[in-house]
Amino acid sequence: MRTKLVAGNWKMHGSLQANQALLARVKDGAAGFKCLSAVCVPFPYLAQAQSVLAGSKMAWGAQNVSEHAQGAYTGEVAAAMLVEFSCRYVLVGHSERRALYGESDAAVAAKFAAALQAGLTPILCVGETLAEREAGITGEVVTRQLDAVIAGSGVAALGRAVLAYEPVWAIGTGQTASPQQAQDVHALIRRRVAGSDAGVARGLQILYGGSVKPGNARELFAMPDIDGGLIGGASLAAEDFLAICAAA
Ligand code: PEP
């Protein structure tokens, strides 16, 4: 039985003042839940997340990481720096990073490896665009994104990571994948991993992300291969995020 994880992705939202109330509320609320929970905040708010959440059930993390350990990479943040703020998680390969910042499968694989090497748990995001789904190549796209990481770090590395299936057409659009649509891709991912290592596949947490709300979380999380959610918009409203945690 895999423990469910609900991870918030604040994207580029927040302020010191607004975060304080949000973090305090989700920290209190999460204390009563069985599921694991976390928030991935913008870099400047890591110290605040650390200070409010330290010692609580809720973990925290970042939304991106450099593939390099240090050096002349202006504007980048190394995995070891995230560790200094006691991050547990870091998102890698979010579709916004892939689409808006040109992160290739190879770059994502390098970031995944850097995160693991530093002792972080990468949350590897994969997912197809609407055009790719309509072209019937969802499985091909997700497999390609996953295989790049397996080629770089080995399948056993997935045992120290989390996967998030996030159909691009469902992110921030209000158009959620149906539980069966999501389940089909989650099962495909697990089968793919099982082809190399059945034990890793059995233990792999695969989150669903894309317009998860309190009203649809329960039926998504009831699917056998959906092990929680990666939550964007709804993670910015404490009561919505907590209701999603309750559903998990
Ligand atoms: C996300 O940002 O990863 C996401 C799933 O966003 P939303 O929940 O708003 O669709």
C-alpha cells in the first residue's frame, strides 16, 4: 500500500505576508491527516517555509533546480542550496519549465540526477499537450520523458523519486482528466517501470496534477494507480488544499 502524497505548487505566487497565514493554516490542518503533504514555494520563500513548517508533518520544496553543482550560472540555484533550507522535494520538468524555458528531456534528466545526488526527492513531471493527446501519442510522449530520466539515472533511482502525471491541457484550465483517463496513463507508467524493476514500480508514488479541486480529488485518488496529487491553483487557498489532503 503506497502512502498518498499531496504536494502544492505555488508557482510564482505569494508574498511574505500572505504566505505566513497560508503556511500556518495548512500546517495546522495537515497535522490531522494520514497522507504526506508538501508545498513547493518560490525560492525566496524557502526560508519562510522552513521557519513556519519545521517540526510539522508538512514538508517543503522548490519548483526548479540547476543541473550544475556550482559555478558561473547566473540566476540558477543548486540542489545543495535547497538542502541548506531543509527542502525535501523539488519539482523537475514541470510542463511550464519545458514549454516556457525550453527544458529538454535531457536537461530534465540532468536536473533529476542533480537533485538525487544532493539527497532531495525529485518530483518528476511528465505529460502530453492537447495536440499530442489528440494525435494519439500520449503514451509515446510520457514514455519518452520517463525513459530520458531512466537512461540518465537508472531505474532504481525512481525508488527515491516521485512521479507526477500532468496532462498539459489540464493544468490551470479547469479541465481535469477524468479519473479513468488519468488512471490509464498512471498504469502505463507503472507498467513501463515494472518492465525494468517490478519492486520499484510497486512502490512508486505517481501523483496526478491538472485542475485538481476539492470537488474532484476523491474520485481521482480512488483510482488504483493514483497516489495523490500535485496541486497548483488550489494550493493557494488553505481550505481547498486541506480539503484535497482530506480526500487523500
Ligand atoms: C500545476 O501547477 O502543476 C498544476 C497542476 O496546476 P493546477 O492545479 O492549477 O492545474
